[in-house]
Amino acid sequence: MKGKFTFIATIEKDPETGLFIGYIPSLPGAHTQAATLDELSRNLEEVASLCLEELTEIDLEKIQSEFVGTQQIMVNI
């Protein structure tokens, strides 16, 4: 199943290092970090490509997901 894949990445900023951390929830192993958002985007494309190369045809069919949205949850303790 060759073709073009579109993924949603989750991005957070590490308060200790100041690095942006990104991962693609629907693609196991697809995570990286970078100092800038542009660099992070390039890194995510590269890691996604590498992860896709490792998947079988059946696995490729399973990774397609539909983006629904995000929620910020605030908890007082």
C-alpha cells in the first residue's frame, strides 16, 4: 500500500529543556524532539517515513485514523 499518508502530531514543549517534543499517536515509534517547530516538523516527517518503511501492508491499513480534536484537561490537586 504505497501512497501518501497524513498524520496528526501532538506537540508539547519541555519546560526543563525548552525543546519541542512531537509524536504521532497513530504511528507506533514516531516521536522526536527539536529546538524549533520547523526543525520538529522536518524530524517528524523523517521519523514517520522511517516508521512506515517498517510496516507490513496489513499494518499500513490499520494506522489510518480520523482526527477528532484535542482537549485540555485541568485538574486541581
